[in-house]
Amino acid sequence: MTTEPLTETGRQSHTFKAEVQQVLYILAHSLYTDREIFLRELISNASDAINRVQFEMLTNREVRNPELEPQITIEVNKEARTLSISDTGIGMTAEEMVEHLGTIAQSAARAFVKQAGEGAKQTVSEIIGQFGVGFYSVFMVADKVTVVSQSYRPDAPAAMWESSGGDSFTVGPAERAQRGTTITLHLKEDATEFADPWRIEQIVRRHSNYVAFPIMLDGRQINARTAIWRKAPREVTTEEYHDHYRQLTLDSQPPLSYLHISTDAPVDLHAILYIPSRRERGILERRIEGQIKLYSRKVLILEEAKDLLPAHFRFIEGVVDSEDLPLNVSRESVQSGTAGGSPVMQRLRKTLTARLNKELNELAEHDPEKYRTFWQEFGPFIKEGIATDYEHRNDLLKLLRVQTTKSGEEWITLATYKERMVPGQKEIYYLMAASREAALSSPHLDPLRARDIEVILFTDLMDGFMLSGLREYDGLRLRNIDEGELDLPGEVERPAPAIDDAQFTALAERIAATLGERLKEVRASKVLRDSPARLVADEAAFGREMQRIQQILGHEVQTGPRILELNPAHPLIAALARRAAADPNDPLIPLAAEQLYDNALLIEGLHRDPAAMAPRILRLLELAANAER
Ligand SMILES: Nc1ncnc2c1ncn2[C@@H]1O[C@H](COP(=O)(O)OP(=O)(O)OP(=O)(O)O)[C@@H](O)[C@H]1O
């Protein structure tokens, strides 16, 4: 930014930073249909400014005009084609104007220019929201903008900032009687609509209705008078909740569900918590995590209160308001739970968490379709909580849903699994695989299918993480069925081997020689029925769930050799064994060994490079077709 010498009026001319110039150019020259959001941005800045001065007043006595009521005032003049918005906020000094209204975070600007330049599908309001070019959006509708401000600092003189877009702005002294800021827009010819009071009221209702301070127009308050979370739930309509959610989050989809708490005892608590309908909103995934705004006595204490819910509920959006929070707390002390904030925060957290759990359980019970959506979008968070949050594990286990060999497309609870266990079953059986389809073709299922035992199919990356911390449910151990020695209830008849021991040994030796160090042992299976082979984990191999995650993420892990079990009653194994016994150098055997091993990895979702199998499969096909080489 370059700065020119003072002119006679005491104004100094500055050049916008290059990134700002680019942003301004795009904003001024694009035909955006939702230009009206410039007003939302200005109101949001005004509201921030009031929040900030309220905070100053809590901690700092030296504030100019402490008696001023928090208020945002809009004035329009059709003849002059102007719109102005004033606030009783923190104000800006001349230096702050240069700093805040001349620059823009460079990375944000670059990302903005890139997105806008690509003609991205999202609307300008989404882009602006994401990149924080808020103030500059005025240049979509104005060809000249004047800002006059009086800082809260008692000794700072009033100042003005003015620009017609382009590449420069001026800053100089000004007259302003009281603390706060007035921004005046000289509207472009095609933006006259924004000098119409009716239009302004419509925009405020649509985008800024729930701003916590009065927004005045022609002597009337045009935003909602009472914060909806302070109303009794029966007085709030679904539409109002949806509107509030949209204005809070900028999410274009309505929330999946919401929860409104309004109580005075044992704590004073007025809160609305929203469960979004999807996890990822907007291209930048800025809102993959929710935000909970914390108010006390109408003062916004925290824009993003982290400690009000356990970490696994971080996708929740909403507002929490409690009169019980001491006003003399700083943001930091509320956050860290010190300085007296702690006991109240803990009580709030406890109440909110319990109510949210209850709400989710009720959703599952009364609206299974919605709960299914919830589970698909936010299941991974619940699983994370189960693994890491011992305090809430039992509550979270009620929210857990799984698919099994018997559930089809349905999602069931562990309680349902338990009810459906066969007589004599003492453990919960599960299988980890790449997908449901892959899981259902797993050879490990053979002995359980034969006994009609239900098996949980875990196919999500987070499942491994969850299982690393979850060893049992309701007194039942969770057992991975890839283990060699499962003590299964009930007896089933075993199919008779189709080959003799010598033939089997010949095959086992050839396979062991081919697969070398990848295997600990090749042995005859006591449990396989319909499948030819399986890879069995070493029971001692603790932590395989986490290892699995590492493997899927492509990290090098020492997994230790496993045991290959062959099914001597299977036609393929029998045929291979006969060939191995007849000709130890039969070329089919090593190819088959490799392919059986790869099949096992594929089903488990652990194969590193499936494409590498293509030449071998081709060779196997040639052998099957007796093709000449
Ligand atoms: N009405 C106002 N009163 C006091 N300061 C203001 C006001 N409007 C803007 N500012 C200052 O100008 C800065 C830049 O505003 P701008 O809207 O461009 O970005 P932001 O508010 O920081 O980010 P975003 O609007 O995207 O959340 C603000 O951070 C604030 O410091």
C-alpha cells in the first residue's frame, strides 16, 4: 500500500493492496443476482462492532459514551440515491481504517479471486461468506462509499474513509458527535432498489432477522424483537427455526432436527441446538464443524464456544444463552473454564449433552428415516466419541448403528444384535471389510453362517478406530471373526475332505514356498465350508484395527505374517492338491497361491495395487482355456 502526502483538507490518499483491487474489480463488474447480501455483511460488521464495545465495557472503564444504547440504524434517501447504516459500536480510528478497510487477508483474497474467476457454481454470498471480503461487497451496489467513525478510545479523533472503488481510498479527519460508525453508500444507478425502505425491510428479515441488536428504519425496529431462543418453544414456528438456522449458518438446507431448551432452573438456560442435515456444506468445508454462540445477558461472549458440548458433537450448530455466566469473565476464562466460569459451564455442558442425547434417541425412535440420514452423515463422529470419550460411551452406544449379515439395508443397534443372538452365544462377532458386498463374500463367515450366527459388518474407516477403544458391549466381548480359534456355540457337520493327507501336504508345501515370508503357516482349515481359503490373524496380534486404518491410509505397517487356511473339502483346493502331488512343478500352483492370497486382501480392503493382478489373471485365464503360448 502506498501513501500520498496530506492534501489541504487533511486527507491522505492510499492505494488498496493489489489483492483488494482484484476483489473490488470482480465485485464491481460481475452481474451477481444476490447483490442484496452486501447489507447482511454491513449489519454483521455493525453487530460485531457493538459486541466488541460491550466487551470493552466489561473490562475497560475508559470507553467513550458508555451510555449509548446498542443499536443499528439504517437510513435511505431515494432522491439522493443513498443508503447509510450507523452503529453504536466500537468505532475505528484513522489508522484502523487504513488497516482494516484497505487490506484483506492475502490467502483469502487469492482464493476468492480464483473461485470467482472460475465461475464456480456457488453464489457470491457463499463466496463472500467463506473468504471474509465482507465490507468490500458494498462495491457491488455503490460507486462511492464514505465511512465516518468515532473510536471508543476517549482521546482518538473522529475519522473518515472514502473510496469510489478502483485502486485507491482516502482517509482524513471528520466530525462525529458520538462513538460508532456510519457507512454511507452512494448507490449505482442500477441499484436504486436499495434506497427503498420496503426493500430494505425485506432484506433485513431475510438475512439479518435474528441479529441480537435492534435494527431501526424510519424509527421502527425491523428485525425480530425477541431472540427466539428466549421465547417459549411453543411460541416459535418451524419456519422461524429454519430461518434462524439459515441466518446463523448460511446453510441452504434446513436442519435435520433441532432442540429448544428454555429453563430457569437448575441453571438459567435458553438454547437452540441444530443438527444440520449434512456434514459438508459449501465447497470449502468451512462448516464441517458447527459453531455454538454463547450469550450472557444479551452480550455475545463467544462466537464459537468449544466447551459446551463434548468434542464428538462438534457438528452441532446453535445458540446458548445463560444469565448465570458471570459477566466479568473474559472470553479466555470462559473457554478454559477458569475464573469462576467453570462450574456454570460444566452444568451447562451437562444439561446440553444430556438433552441432545435424549433428542437423538427420540429421533431414532420416532423418525427412523431421519435418523438414518443422521447416522450416514454424522455416524463417524459418534464412533469417534465411543472410542475416546469414556464418560459418554454408554449414551453413545445407544446411538450406534451397524449393519450385519442379517440386517440387509437396515441399520440395527447392538441391543437388537444381542436380542437376536443364538442360544449359547457369548460373544459379539464382527468382520472388517472394504464394503458390505466384500464382507458378505468373506470366507470368515463360513462357520458362522453354518450356525446361523449374525455377524456385524464393519466397513467404515472409523470403525477400526472405534474398535480400538471398544472391547465389549453390555458384558459381551466383541470378537473379530478372522481369528483362528473361535469357540463357536453349537456343532455342525463338517464336509469330508476330497483328498488324502499326502496330496494336501504337497499343495501346502508349494504354496508356503511361493508366498514365503508373507505367511507364518499353511494349514488345513477346520471351519471353512463354501470358501477355498482364508487368511487368519494371529490371535496375539493386538491392535490390528488400528493397523488396518494405517494400511488403508497407505502407511507402511509391520503387520506380521498370517496363517493361510485351506479348505480340503473345496473342489478347487482338491484339484490343486492333486495336481501338486502329481507334478511338483505344475505352473498353475504358484499362480493360484498368489491369487488366493490377493483375494483375501481384496475382500478385507487391504490390497495395495489391484491393477497389478491383471497379468496374473490373464495367465490364469489362458491356462483355464488351454490357450497356447
Ligand atoms: N461498523 C464497523 N465498526 C467497526 N469496525 C468495522 C466496522 N465495519 C468493519 N470494521 C472493521 O473492518 C474490518 C473488515 O471488515 P470486513 O467485513 O471486510 O471483514 P471481517 O468483518 O473481518 O470479516 P467477515 O465480514 O468476512 O466476517 C473488520 O474486521 C473490522 O475491524
